[in-house]
Amino acid sequence: MAGIGFELEKSLKKESLLSYAKVYSYAAVLSSGAWIISIVSIILVGYISLSSFHNMQQTIQFQLIITYAFMFSSSFMLSGFLQLPLTRFIADRIYEKQYDEILPAYFATIFVVLVVGIFAIGPMTFYMLPDESLIFKFLTLLVFIIVSLVWIANVLASSLKRYKTVVFSYFITYVCIIVLTYFFGKDTTFLLGAFFIGNFILFVILTILIAKQYPSTRLISFRLFSIKTFYWRLAASGFFYNLGVWIDKIIFWYHPMTGYLVIGKFKASVVYDLPIFLAYLAIIPGMAILFYRLEVDFSKSFQGFYKAIGEAKPLSVIEYYKNAMNKNVRALIKEILVIQTIINIFLYNGAPYIFEKLSIPNLYLDLFYILLVGATLQLCFMTMLALLFYIDKRIQALYLSMLFFILNSLFSYISIDMGPEYFGYGYALSLLIVFVISVYVVREKFQKIDYETFMLQK
């Protein structure tokens, strides 16, 4: 994605406050557009529905289904499993200048996700909603599938040079969903329809932009899915990381002490859900910093390092770029921690007021504070994984993702048994442990990067 990073960098030539605000706003949407749409839709559509139609039950049902759609798309469906392999495949084809391979691989991934969505998630949807109408079940399935497709499209969309058009397409999605909700959101079925239509428009726009950026004479190619060359470790890393992100929510949903039925066999947690999603919104600025700094500052030193080795430059030049990489990594982590600390302090002081305006009981404040710390640690851990992927340390990233899943599962379950005052600590503690370990791994790998690179060449 360095290409889009360099495009964003051009906007910073004026070095004005407005320029920085614009660039980081673009970076925030490009790095987490589908994620932002899902969370903001849950909040805004719920607010509009309550204000206009005064139906609390339909609002809760809609929010729950979108949450499950988000979870299935990133964890249990193939979009979460295929995102990293697709990203790596595209990067390799761009490096080899085989641009005509990109669009066929994209459509092949879309096809696989559609097939899995219809034949795997379809029966599950009908099983989980036994008493709902056929149109309701069908719309729920469509929502699950379209969210997954948008996740796949976002892989390529975040690399397009027409980043302003990409950001505008997300804006159009917001407007479409909000307008349809305001005029037609009289029940859960209509709310699901509005959400599907908005995301379908987004998917079509992103696909058109991708086709224009990477034209090809072929429509589809399954080269990405070759058994011998498929990026299995990347796929497993993405699967376990996403599953680790969601496992604490699943445990809180289906534990008898904290979960309750909302619709069909779908459960939610009145204690855990809203505080964790508010905490996730707080790390959007950090996501923007990660996206921009990684794809601009670090990318330059990274490319310079391997170019110097490939062109047999003097050792002093190689060491210069190695030191620059290490310097950029430290600066990246420091900037994320500083920004998120400022935001967390602001939210810590402003949370009582925010909770009052959102009609959230102050009973959830302590849980929100610890989840805020956990979300910050998740962003830091995500940064470490991104750096490991950059230098192709796939096995280390896989082990760390698996450890995160195991620890979050174990600690979250234990925290429930320990009582309400410990809710959220399992999530935060698991991330603290994997983040500390990942820092040690990244530090060690970057210290030895020149040695290991030369050994690989031999």
C-alpha cells in the first residue's frame, strides 16, 4: 500500500494543521472504512430508529445482527481467512509488474466468499432464526455476505490512488443508510434492507474503482488458491487474530451469567457490548497514524534497505537504512501511544458526560475504562503484527495470533467467574501479555534483519 501512502504524503507539502487533519482523516477511513461503517451504523441507525419510531426492540435486534455480520465476516467466513493472503498476492504481483493478475484474483476471492456465504452461512442463518419470516432470514444472510464482500474490496480499495473517491464512496454509504433508515426504518426488516442497500452500493463503487485501476483481459483466476503456493500461514494468522478479537464477546454473549437471547438463537450481553464498541471507536485516530506512518515513513526506509542489499551497496548504506527502519518503528509506536494516551485521558474525564447523553448507566464506567486500555493495547499489538508481516515473519505472527486467541478465551472466561468487577480484565490482560512478547520478537528480528536477509539470499 506504499503507493497510496505516497499519494497522501503529497497532501502534506503545505504542512498546515488543515493538511494534517485531511490526511489523517483519509487514512482513518482507508485503514478501517468497513469497520467504521459497521460500528457507526450500529450507533446512528439505532439512534434514528429510537427517535423516529420509538421501538427499542427492533433497534436492539438490528444492532445485534450487524454485530454478528461483522463478526462472521472477519472471523468465521472466508473474508477474514483470505484478507492477508489476498493482500500478499497483490503485493507480489505488483512487485512483478503482473498487474493483469490482480483483478482476476479479486473476483476469484469474491466468488469463493459468495459460495461459502450461501452454502455455509445460509443454513446457519435459517437455524439461528427459526421463527422469523423468510424475507427476514434472507435479508440477514444478504447482510452477512455483503459485509464480507466489502471487507475483501477494502483490501484493494485502500491501495487505490483515487483515495478521495474511495473516501467519498464511504460517505455515500453513510448517507444512503441514514436516509433509508429515517424514511423507511419502521421495523428490523427495513433496517436490514437499508444497511444492505448502502453497503451494496459501496461494494459496487469500490469494485468499479478497482477494475479501472487494475484492468485485465481475464475475468477470474484461481491462481491465488493453488494448494502449493497459497499463503497458509498468513491465512491462519488472520483467522486466529480475528477470532481472538471476537472470542471475549462470544464468551460474554453465551455465558449464562452475562448473555441473554435477543432474537432467535442470537444472544447479546447487555453489560459488555456497548462499552467495548465505544472503546473501539476511540482507537480510530491511532489506526490512522498506523496506516500513514507505516506506509510512508517506514515504507521508505524498508524499501531503501532491501534495494541497497539488492544493488550491493556499501555496508554503511545498508546500516543507514537499517537504523532508519528501527528509528521509524520506535517513532511509530511512540506516536501511537502518545495520541491514544491523550485520547484516553480525555475520554476518562469526559466519559460520565458521554454516558449521560447516551443514556448509559454509570455502572458501566469502570468496565469502559479497562476496555479502553485493552483497545489501545490491541492497536499496539496490531502494529507489531503489521511489522512482522512487513519483514515476512509469518510463523512468528501466527504463533502470536494463536496465543492471543488462547489467552483471551481463557482470561475472559475466568474474569466472568471472578465477578462483575473483573469484567474486561481478561481482554486487556491477554493483550498486554501478547503485546510485550511481540515487542521482544519485533526488536529481536529487526536487530538481526541484515544477517537474516543475507542468509536467505544464500
